[in-house]
Amino acid sequence: MKKRLSLQDKAFKALKEAVREVVKRHAETGRPLAIWKNGKVVHVSAKQLLRKNGK
């Protein structure tokens, strides 16, 4: 029997999938990602981010 996900769990799952797709698309096109780091917005390579996270 499958466990039913709460609305919060469904939203978190959808957000993670959306972020995964955005990072993938940016890696394919070579566009940088804007992320929040140490209180500032910085631009990083999507490929660099994927390497850092081991994906």
C-alpha cells in the first residue's frame, strides 16, 4: 500500500524537481545560475554546481 503524501510533501517534491530541471537546462545552455551565498547573490556555472553536488 502506498503512503499518501501530505500537501507539504507534494509541494517540496515538485520544487525539487523544478530546481533539478532548471539546473539541467542551464548546464545544457551554458547559462549561469544566480544563487544566494553568504548574504549576497552570486552567479555560478550550473556545471560547477552539479560537480560540487556529485550529480
